[in-house]
Amino acid sequence: MHKIAKIDKFGRISIPAKMRESLCLNESTAVYIIDRDDELIIRPMHTKTTDAAKKISKMNLPVDDWETMEQEIESGAVNE
């Protein structure tokens, strides 16, 4: 999917609703903005929850710090 968007006078770009919905983005989603050669890459700092992730979250695994685990998973997903 691709769309054309304009940058407003404050430097903002509006992401179309269908794209936000398909990537599970909302107004509090943090994104990486990467300047590579002559292009900008915008990546959400989270990924969509998969069925496997939902099943794992229900397993009640003995994890001391879920927040740290979530951050490690997210940072690995961004570095793909």
C-alpha cells in the first residue's frame, strides 16, 4: 500500500487511517525515523501481536520483569 502525504508547516505527516489500523498504530505509538540515503523510513517501535505471542502471554511463565522482556522483544523486532 502506498499513499502521497504532505508535510504541514510544523513538519508533521498524517498517516492514513487504513495504514494506522493495519499496523496497530495510535496517537501514543512511538516510531523510529531513519534517514537512509535519500529516503526516510518510519518504523513503529512495536509489532502487531501474533497468535504465538498471545499464547505465550497466557502461559504464566516465571518472568521477573515483563516490561524488560517486552522491551527486548520490541528492540529485536525493530532490528530485523
